[in-house]
Amino acid sequence: MLAALVGAIVLISKKQYTILDKIVLTLVVEAEKKYGAGTGAVKLAAVVDWLYPKIPAIIRLFITEKQIEQQIERVLTEAQKKWESNPNISTYIKS
């Protein structure tokens, strides 16, 4: 019984993290647009502030602030690659 419950929580968590990555990507783009280049600490704080209320309660039980920051940094790296390869995103950020 306990193993099934733990297994269900793990599966739900993995699905939620995939959704969370998409949310983080959107918030990172919005922070870049709002605050611009050279404001990394401000953007990170803003994304953490915007993100926390959007994290499903089940994930909040298992994630620390440091893990949230690491996830944001990981998604940011991917986002920067997308900005370089997709001129529409770059145009959106600069507008």
C-alpha cells in the first residue's frame, strides 16, 4: 500500500515538473522582457516570487527554494538557446 502511494506521488511529481518547466519558461521570458539584460538577481527573485504560488501543493511538499532556483537556472539556459534560434521570441522580449 505504501509503495503504491509513493509510486503515485512520484508519477504525479514527474508530470507536475514537466508542467512546471513550461510555467518557468514563460515567467523567465516575461522577466527578461520586463527587466532586461544585466539584472539577473532581480529577474531571478521576480521569477521565484511569481512561480511559488503557481507550484502545485504536492510539489511544494518536496521542493526547496534552492531547487526552485536551480530549476529556473536550468530552464533559463534552454530559454536562451530558444531566444537565439527564434527571432519571434527575441522580438517579443525587446518590444
